[in-house]
Amino acid sequence: MNDDNVSEFSELSLNGNEDIVYVNYESEKQMPDIMRLIQKDLSEPYSVYTYRYFIHNWPHLCFLVNDHFSQFSGPTTAMCGEKIIGAIVCKLDLHKKMVKRGYIAMLAVDENYRKRKIGSNLVIRAIKAMVRGDADEVVLETEITNKPALQLYENLGFVRDKRLFRYYLNGVDALRLKLWLK
Amino acid sequence: MEKNCESIANDTKFNWKEVTNEFIAATGELKLGELLHDEMFGLFEAMSAIEMMDPKMDAGMLCNRSKKVLNFDQALACGKLKVNNLTIEEQIGIIDDTCGCLITWLEGHSLAQTVFTNLYLHNPNAVEDKCIRAFSVVVLKLVAIVKDFVTKANVVEEEDIQPLYGFVMPCDYSDNKACAMIRDVEEEVQRKLKAIQKDSTKQNCSENDSEKYFQQENEQQLLLALYVRLKFFRLFFQSLILLKKEIFNKVQYKKLVVSANVEDIEKHLQQSSETFQFWQQTLSMGVQPDTNSDPDAHGDYPTIMGFEPLVNQRLLPPTFPRRVLMRTRKEAVNYIECLVSRLRHVCKVYDCSTFHSALDFFTDFSKSSSPSSCVLSRSILQLLYLPAPGLVFGVQPLSELLRETVRQFIKPPSLQTKSQIFANNSQAKEYIEVFFNHCARPMTSLLQISGHNRARQREKLAQALEELATLQDEAEKLDSFLNNISQKLDTPLSHMGYFSTWILYHILRVMIQYLLSGFELELYSTHEYPYIFWYLYEFLYGWMVSTLNRASNLIQEQESQNDQKGRGSKKSKAKKRKQKPHFRETLLNQAFQQLCGGYYKTVCAFKLQGKLKLPKAALNTDQIRHEHRFAAFNSVIAPPPVSYNQYKDMTEQMSLANRQNPNELYATACKCFQQAKILFENIPEPNEEICSCMKIAKTNYVVIKLLLSGHIGELKTYPEFDFSVDKVFPIIRIL
């Protein structure tokens, strides 16, 4: 897949999401928010080392979603700000010296912002960046019971490549999902 | 505990120095986001690093709670552990909870967090209670035997069983001594039971003392409950000892492929299975955990006297605390009951006289046993059949058995006993010998693959294809070499396609197994069904049927030639009445082919109607997915890999021919399902799997027929594929 094709990956429609902005990871200051967001949804704990391993090595493969909100707390005063409501953390390197493999390590969207294609758009952004890095394939693991995740990824062309027996600490099987790009 | 820490601190003199302030000051020199990062600190290190003292990550933190964790000696010293005068209820409770631990260990958890949470196992010699001491010794011996079996069979991966983490097993009794110990206790309990029975018959005369009568009745039930447990463990232990002898000390009995011990093993297992009914009925008799006074007794772990869930916490590797949900007493006994019946089945492997029957036995055992991942029974099956590499039952060289199997499969002229031409050609003889020696390893792999857990089998099947591809090349060369010789005979005869057909048969078996395993492991999305079923229907099953037909024809050709030679002999007439060779297997493959054809046409029709969920925002194409899905098949030459374009052309042609009309497709799907049903019905002696498939073919036929007749009307939702009857072939459901 070449760069011409990349432009074809258009983001899915974002109806009524004007205040939602997709940005690249910028600095360590965002780390606590990213960790808070991701930790909420994961069945397994990740240490700060895991986050740093990915984000410091591949900052360009980490994308965040900001919601710029304005809240009226009184007749005259308005509180404005932004908060991170979505994040994707990835890596890209050579696998078995053969294939350039992208890996989606973490994906999370704040539960108040779901069903708005924010997760899919984060994945598409990350994969576009991986394609620019000449990725052959993209993989990730998910619990076999996580139907929403399976639906999201399969809609993007991922297939279930492998079943990983008793993969998680809680004994649940995982599926390795794979998107072949070439 | 504090005492311990002090004594450790006193023994090795640490010189602690507070550096917090200096450390904080030093970090001031770093810029925002700057990280001191060692090159060697990769993903594995990052993932297994923990934040110390964080209870979610630091397994050691589980110990730092209000309740002290006591080991055997400490628990004994402070009176929390009894080593004598145990009540029968306590003995029963300890035995039943230990079973839960054993099963949980067999399901892939660490020994330290399961079996060895039982403190008695840490020091059985210090246990004065004869019953618990004997039981503890037997459990330790059992753990060691199971470990030996599993290690030797080597059909496990990290998710199947965990290493011992340096745990030293405190047991130095011989098998016989351990057996005698538990038998003594069993007999003592039996004597007590008899004494009570005698007593109670006497008492029948003076029935006024009803309270004493009730007490005796109660004690009798308890003793009986204890008795069946001891009896089970003695018999189970004895059968494993015999299996161990069978496997590890295999003696050559004058080349007789008969096991000396198998009858005894079967007898012991059969007797042990008689204990389950009463065992199940008496599960409530053992002491129960005291949930009021012990806050930890929440059911995850046994917490009755003698058990300390956290006693080995410090032995675990410094990773995240893996949660161990221990099996309940009821689950444990159910599991053991299934285990015993699996072991009894495994012993029937001695009936497999050919390699093909053994391979079928192995794959069926893996497919049908539940839970399929029982490491013990599948390891024992491997070891009974091949206790030493390349030696079937420890006596017959596998290469020899393979030669015999090929002789039956396709009757190559070169393997006919009468064929002097080949027997006298030393070079031909040698080449054949070498070929079968080369076959032994890949064929052993096929047996071993079926010993792994179902999820791992798939990737291993792909690897097996590579080995078989090499063998295929060699088989073809051998055939043409032998053909050169046989063409020069006075009555020239062909030797083409004998050995290579046999290898092709195995390649096709593996390819089919590989594709089907994707259904069982839930790897396919419905939008992939068209090309998966297409491959099975148009190619693999078709090739399989023609391969079996070729083998069958070659056998018949040989036989008719022999008949001509020996015309008039009575023998040849008797042969005529026999069924065509490979009749059953051919029929079965034809049935599966039609079944897959039915699915293929059905899903194509669904797709035409927009009723197959497709990836709407796909970042790759159907072609790319197709090519990678079948990539494992690229390693073999025959059958040749089929390209995506062929699939596309054939499917489009079919749709065009049907004028884009789904009804035509439904009509042909119906025919396929009906054909499949008829074929399945004609298979002699159908097993459970065939019966399910018959039912599935019939149901699908009816569903599609209804769809065709318009009784259902327009499809409103996506049809569903229901795998509850069979893990591979679904029932189609229209909602």
C-alpha cells in the first residue's frame, strides 16, 4: 500500500462533534490523563514503564482526542477548558526480521463519548501513520468476549488471526487481530 | 513474621542509606519528558516491571495485610494446625479441598498457588494422623508422576502447565511404600466400619437408645465417605504407577504388541470410577470454611484448617499477581470423573493396529474430549503409543508400521510380498527403506500436534505442511525411480503415483483440518465464509475424494491383475464380494463436500442480498485478506494454491449464471444440503459427529427451502450461524 492509498482512508463521519479535536501526543504533561483514561477500561494493570515504553519510542504513533468544552457556571462566568477523552498508543518495528509490524497497544474512549466513531477514527489515524512508516501489517490483542472491539476492528478489515488460550491474567482467551496492508 | 525480618536483617548486614533527597534533586536536571532509558529495557522488561508496593501489581503486597501468613511450623506452634486427633469431617474436607487444588493446577495454574497451599504437604512426616499423612504422601507422589508424564510427552505450552518455581517436594517414599501406607489406612477405616455394623446389628434388639443409634449411623456414613475417597486415591495412584511402568520401563515382550499392564490399569481405573457416585453424594460432609471469623474465606481458595492460600506468595516470580480461582469440591470431583473416563479411553489405543487408525484415534480424542486441554490424559496417550521416539508401543519401529499402512492404503507393487523383482533390487530396497525412515518424523509430528491444546494446533498444522511438502517431493522421486524399474519388466507395469498419493492424502487431511479449526476457534467473520467454504467445497474435499478414489482404483487394479494370474483359485472369488476400498472415508468426504457446497451457495446468496456483514470501512481488500488467509498452503506444490482471481471468477460466474437471482443459488444450496444428508445417512456405523452433521444438513435444508418458497419473506436481519450442535458446521438461522 502506498501513500496514494492512504489518502483514501477517510475518517468516518463526525456528526455533531465540532468540539472534538484529534491531536498528536505532545508532552509528558499529558501522561497522567492518558494513563487515567486507559486504566479505567483495562482488565490488566499497566505500569508506568509500559506507557513510557510505547509513547517515548513512538510518540508519533500516539494520538489523543480533546474535547474543548465551555461550561456556564453562572450568569456571567464561563469555564473553558479541554480534556482528553480518547487515546491510542502504538508501536511499529520489524517482526522476526521479516515484516514491518504495527502494534496497537492501547485504545480507549471515555464512556460518555462512545458510539461516535471516535475509536475508529483514532485507529485510522494511527494506521495512516504506520503506513507512512511502511508497515506491512498491524496487529493487536483483544479479549474474545469484547464484542464492541471486535466489531470496530473487523469493520476496518482486521481478521482474527489466532486464538490465544488463557492469555489474560483472568484466564480469558484472547484473539490476535491482524490487518494485512500488503 | 517481624521476627523473621529481624533475623534476616541480622544475618546479612545491609547498609541502608537514605538517598531520596539527592535523587529528587538529581531529577531536576532532566528536561520535561526526558527519560533515562537503557537500550536493553524492551517491551518484555517494561511489561513485566512492576511499581513496587502497588497492590494491583506487586504480588508481595498480598502478604502485607492484617492477618499473618503462617507456614507449617508456625501454624503448628500457635495451635492453628492439628497434626493428630483430626475429626473425620476435617479429613474429608482436607481431601476434597486438595482435589480442587489438584484440578486447578492441572488447568494451568502454579503448583505453589494451588496444591501447595495445603500445609500438610509441606511436611507429611510431621503429621501424626495416619490418614492425612498417607494421603499427603500419595498426593505428593501423584504430583511427581503427573509432572513426569507431562514433561516427557512434551505436548504443552506455557499456558497449559506452569513450572515448579524451585519448589522442592518433601517426599522420599517409594511408590510401593506410599501405596502400602494408604492401603493400611483404607483397611483400618474398613475395620472400623465393620465393627460399627456388628455393633448396630446387636443393638437392633434393644432399640430404646435412639440417640446412640443416630450417632452410630452418622459415624458410619462419615467413615464410608472417607473410605471411598481413600479407595479412589489408592486405585488412581496404582493405575498411574502401572502407566508409569508401561511407559518408562517398557520391556520388549518378544515383539508382541500387547501391554502387560493394560488389563490391570483398566481394572483399577474401572474400580476407581465406582467411587464417584457416593463421593458426590457426600461432598457436604467435609468441614466448611468459617466465613464469619475469617475475612479471607470468600470461596476463591480453600481456607479450612490446613490451608494457607498465601503461604508460597514469596516464591512466585515478581510479576503481577495472577488470580487463581480454585475449583470447587463439586467441580473437582466432576473433573476427576471425566479424567478417569478419558484415561480408560486412552488405554484403548492398543486396539489401533495401523498408523491411520492411530491417527484417527488421536485426532478424535483431541476433538471430542472435554475439557480438551487436559494435559494429563493427552500426555499419557502420546506416551502409551510412542513411549520411545519412533517405536510404536515401545516395540515396533514406526517406519515399519508406516510401510504396512501404505501397503493397506494403496498396495504399491514395490511393497507386495510376492514382488521378487523389487526385493531383489537392492537399490530399490534401500530407497524405500530411506523413504519410510524419513516419513517417521513428520508422521510423529501429526500425532504430537493432536496432543497440543486446540488453539496451538492450528499454527502447528501449518508447520506440518512444510514438512509434508518435502516428503511429497521425495515420494514423487521414489515413484518415478521405481517406475523406471517396473517399466523394464517382461510384463511392464506402472509405479506412478503410489507413494505420492499417500503423502497427498495426508497433506489434504492437514489442509482440511487447518481450515476447519478456524471455525472451532471462532476465527472467521461471516464475510469470510464465501471463500473459506468455496475452498473446502470446490477444492479440498474434491481433491480428497479423488485421492481416495485413485488409491482405491490402484488397489483394485492390483487385485484384478493378481486374479488374472491366479485365475480359478477360490480365494479371488471371495475377494470380489468385499466393499470397495476406502468406501466409508470416500463417502464421508463426499458428504462434507456437499455440506460445504450448501454453505457456500447460501452465503453467496446472502451476500447478493446484502445480508452478509461486510467490513464497511476496510483499510485493505478482500483479495489481500484471502491471500493471507490461505498463505499457509503456499508451501505445498500439490495441490497447487488457488488464486483469489480464480475464486472471484468462479463466484461471479455463478452469480451471473443465476442472473443475480438469489433464488437460483438457494435452490442449488438446497440440493447440496439434501445430498449431504443422504450421504451421511448411508455411512455405516455413524458416530456422534456424523449424526450431528446429518441433523445439521437436514435443518439447513429445511431453512433454505423455506427461504426459497417465500414463506419467510424478505430477509430482515443478518442471518445467524449457530455452532451449538457442532463447533465446525453451523446451523443457519433466519430470524
